[in-house]
Amino acid sequence: KLAKQKAMEKRRGYKSTKSDEESVDTKAELEKKIQDVGTMQKSELLQHATITGHRTSQYLAKDIKIEQFSMIIEGKEYIKDTTLELNMGRRYGMIGLNGSGKSTILQALAARMVDIPDYVDIWLLHEEYPPSEQTALEAV
């Protein structure tokens, strides 16, 4: 914790305040809430989903490529015929309007509703990250 605090001070150019220390504690608490969703059950919404796509990456490849990825839930098309490529060591985020399906797409991937090998770890945070001085990449 102290090393993280010193690194944050160096990056910001000032010493930590009480709120900075609290944000470090909050991050530790949130890390405990992160769930390994390799065996995640489908949510009620995903029970009504049609998700298609086929993996074109090799079987033991560390990078995942899914061609013609589509997701339709109760007649609403969230994503259509898209190439989804996830490379090892990268972090990904999704940007879009509220209700556009960002979380639902991530939940479908976490529930392995498309062909993602079991040796690929998937982590999903179900809560919003509290405001802090950290950049988005530092937070994840």
C-alpha cells in the first residue's frame, strides 16, 4: 500500500491526502469484489439472447479472434457481424450510450456464450469504480 501511495505521489507531484489514502483502500475493497466469471451463469437477460460468431484463432492461441460476432436480445440487435479481437496483455473498455448493451456484451463474453477457450481468464467488475485521481488504466 505504501509503495502504491509513493508511486501516486510521484506521478501527481504532491503528497497524498486523506482522500487519496481512502481511494487506495476503496480500490483494495473493490478488488475483493471482482469475480472470476469463468463459470458465470447466464443472467436472466442473456437467457433470451441469440449470440453468434465463430472463433478463427488457433486452438491454443493466446489471442482470441471471433468473426461475424452478433448479439440479438428479444429482437433488438446490439451488435451485428463484427470482428472481435482480444489480444493477450491488453485491457479493453467499451464506450457507448446508456442502455446500448455494453455491459450485456461483456456479460455474454464472460459467460462464454461464444467460443472462448477455458484457459483464457475473464474478470468482470459488476460495480462502478468510485471517482479517484487514477487514470482508467491505473484503475484496472
